[in-house]
Amino acid sequence: MPIIVNLDIMLAKRKVKSKDLAEQIGITEANLSLLKSGKVKGVRFATLEAICRYLDCQPGDLLEYQSDEECRH
């Protein structure tokens, strides 16, 4: 998939547990886990905003684009 989710990296940098983030932004741990693994087809801007606010980061810190060619290497 060309969009890479780096949420787990940002959680580690901020020393925040997934459980705490999920609680603070109002989503289930299961949904947060799906988002972290990239197994979602989309994310609401309100959710992205809440994550960025809580982790004090930018959307680009969480999401990365890789072309199909880069993914194959």
C-alpha cells in the first residue's frame, strides 16, 4: 500500500501507550490498532486532528507516501 502509517513510531517517540491515546481521542483500542497497522481505508480528519493535538505532531509525521515501485524494493 502506498500510504505508510507511522503512528507507532510517533507513539514511541512521545512515550505514549496506544491505550492512553485511544482513551484521550475517543476511539477504541481495536480501531487504533487497525489504524496503526494501515488496515483502514480512511481516517476522519477529526480523528487525525485529535491524534496530532494529543501527540503534538503534524499529519506528515504520521502518514508517508511511497510509490508502488518503492514498496516493491
